[in-house]
Amino acid sequence: MNLPDSFPAYYDDLALSFEEAWGVIAAGVTNRNSPSHMPAVGTVDAGGVPQLRIMILRDVLRDARTLRFHTDSRSIKVEQLRHNSATSVLIYDPAAKVQIRMSGKTHFTATSEIADTAWSTSTTFARRCYMAESAPGAPCAEPSSGLPNWIEGKQPEEEQLADYRPNFAVLLVKIETIEWLYLANAGHRRAQWQWDPAQNEWSGRWLIP
């Protein structure tokens, strides 16, 4: 097919579509304005009901097929992941006209070197949310941030945060499947890549959009 100049090079190229997908994903780490900076992350609750929330993408390790997110160790999602590690991640970039769906399994870590490094390299303001006195999602009688009154509206000092380190955890999502959808008036393009552990590589194919 001879494509007009307005079509991207990856339109009919499976390998280039794969590279573009990873480029869109990775942009969320360094570009706060990228739609992939805040993807939707899905877990499954005890009743088998999918649960979605927006999370900030902290790091992408392509060779390890891993996405890193931060969370409160007391959160409902952590409890869900303890019982069922199945996780999905959704990115939609309207400017690029691209939807990326990923699925895999999540490893939860609160006391590892990875978690320690993630904690120490985050800003004190970003870590303030882990100072909440009750777990996220806990009922409250009145509207509340959950933070102690003395830190409301303030940026904490490093020493003030020390006691709250146990509330911080890292979620490492190990990606097993990537599905790509590129929207075009002339015809959409959809593809899927599955990690093949036997071959230690990704296996891709086109799908009908």
C-alpha cells in the first residue's frame, strides 16, 4: 500500500508500531504533559470486579518489561494485588491518536532497595500524602485530606517524614501483553504483542481494529 505523506511510517509496519508503542509509554516518565504520565491502572477486587484508578507512571524498564508506580502500602489496591496480581494499564494519547492496553502481573514491594531509592528520590511534597493518619479509602465523618492538622498546607521536612516511610510502597507491573490501536480516517490499525518466555522475546501480530 502506498501511503500519503501524512501517514506515519509505522502505519503498516508491525516492528515500527512496536517501537512507537514503547516510545509513547516511556514518554510518561519524563514528560508530565504526556497522557502516558497518568495512565489508568486496573486491578481485580475480591469479588472479581475490575477496579480502575489513575496513577502516575514513575519509571519504565523496557528490557525488564516493567512499569513502576508508587502507592500507599495500606491502600485497597495493595490488598487486591496480594490476592490477585493480575493488572492492566491503559494509555490513550489523543494527539497521537493511539490507545495502548497492557496487561501483566504486579509485584508489591515496601522494604526493598528499589522502594528505599524510590522514597528517597521523591520530593518531600510528593511524600506528604503518605503522612495520612488512616488508610486511603477509610471512611471519615467529615471532608478530609487525611493528613495531620499540623502539616496541612505545608511542605514537610525530611525528618518529619521518617516515621511515615512504612506507608510507602512500590508497584512493579511486569508486562506480558501489549495491544496497540492507531486511529486513522483511512482505516485503523491494531496490533498485539505477547511475551514468549520460551523464546525470551516478544511475538507480534496484526488484529482487526
